[in-house]
Amino acid sequence: MDFRGAHIISVNQFARDDVERVFAVADTMEPYAHREHFTKALEGAILGNMFFEPSTRTRVSFGCAFNLLGGHVRETTDVKASSISKGESLYDTARVISGYSDVIVMRHPQVGSVAEFAKASRVPVINGGDGPNEHPSQALLDLYTIKKELASNDTKIDGMNIAMVGDLKHGRTVHSLSQLLQLYNDIHFTLISPKELKMPKDIVGKLGDAGHTVIETDDMESGLGDNNTVYLTRIQEERFTSKLEADIYRGRFRLNQAIYTRNCQPNTVIMHPLPRDSRKDANELDNDLNQHPNLAIFRQTDNGVLVRMALFSLILDVADKVEQTASKAGWYTGSRF
């Protein structure tokens, strides 16, 4: 991939070398993400953050990543606050906002909406999630986290075992991560979900075609064993026709300390794209695991800043200018991480 000026719409754009390129650049971003140093590589550049669905981590993470590279952020966080609520088309919105921005991150509830927006944009567009379809930057940060977590146990992505648990039908994070993992070798997938919320057949078929092993089950405890990583997702209530329909499945697959100890390997990494649903009737990832050393969910969020900094620096072609424009943070007194 030629990253310069590229839209990032789907994980299907990436070859394995592209992924490793992003990860290599992400590694160099740690001093800036930790605020030990600051850089002016994107001084004067503007990010248009357009989020037409609720978001905390993705929106703030992208904004933080851009700020840490020296750029400025402008945000739209509600359809009602935009001219789309007045009937403006995505085409017109894209033409206008791209005139105010150097790069745009967009989240929208409709499948394919970000790709449609990108066709009209005059600047690069990054998909921050288009309905239940894809979330490419989340998949990259998830895989980056997996790589780092497995490396601490002298294990690689090739040949790993991963269990994906929860709403696999609507969960765009597991859709994108599964497709990105196709680029690697000999991975064993255990897909744990209610039968009605199984992973889409086309994704399962592609995993098989790529030479990976796939097991689908609705028995969580039997599916957890022998995995290097367990990746949980919440019930995607916003994708159902009603809360009552979502409630049918809420809380059926939960991981807590007792279940982990009984079924998982001692070094099994616990991941979740967040937000986790901590309400009593859901609680898919229990608070009694908060201090567990293998709980990687907050390392995931930290890694998201690194990966998004890498994407911005590659797309806007400043990866080699980050260090050139860097200075030590005068207020910095020691690592907070």
C-alpha cells in the first residue's frame, strides 16, 4: 500500500507487510504518546473528527493522536448538530468538510457510508466504524496488542489460538480483526456466541479458505480452553430492533475470575474493544478481573493512540519528520505508564 494520501476504509486494503509497517511506526510513537517528548510534525494540520454515532475511546483516541503529532482537531459529534439533520447528502458534507480539513475520521451507522463519503472527499478519510460492518483502526490496534502480549510469553501471531466471544453477528470489531488475521498463518479460531448471533458466514468461509481452523460453539466454558487470547464483545444493543430483543442475549456469556481460572490457560490474554457493559444483567467482563495481570483492555486503549498516530503520520507522509521536529517535554518528571 502507498499510505500517502490514502483512505483507510477496510482492513482488506492491507497486506501483511502493510500491517507490519504500521506497527513499526507505532513502536516509534511511544515517547510522544507518553508525553516524554512532543513533536510539531503536523503543526498547522487540521483533523475533522466526524462521529455520527456515540463514541468515547475511538473519537478521543484519534483526537489525542493528532494533537500529539502537533495538529488541531475539529469535531462534529451528533447528527442533530450537523446539516445532515436538514437533509444534506453525504456527498455535500464531504465536499464541504474536506475543504476545512487535512484528514477526516468518520463514524456513521450505515454500512458503506464512510466509503461513500470518501469518494466525495478532497482529503484522506479514515473509517471510524460504519455500522456493523468494519472498524479498521480498531482491528489494527487489537492485533498490535495481541502481538505485544504474545511476545511477552515468547509466542507469535502465527499459530496462535484465539476465542472470540459474544455478539459476533453485529460486532464490527471482531469482523475486522478476523479479516486482518487472515493475513497470518495457521490460526485456530473458536467462535463462541448464541446461535442467532454467529459470525457472518462469509467471514467464516474466508478464514477457512485462508487455511485457518474455525470452530463455532454456543458453549462458552468448553470453548475457552487452550487459547492464547480471549476476545470478548458486548451485545450490540444499538443494532437490534428493540432493547427487549437485545435483552434475550444479554448476560449469557460472562467471564469472571472463577470461569477464567477453571477454563483458561494461565497466560491467556483477556481483551475487549470496550465499552464493556458493566450493568448487572450484562457484565460480560467482570470487575473481579480488573487487577488480573493478563487483562489487556487498558493496554489496548493505550495502544490505540500509538496505532492511530502511526496511521496519521503515514497517510500525511510525516513519519520521517516526527523525530526531526521533536523536543523533550520540559514539564515531564517521570513515566506515568
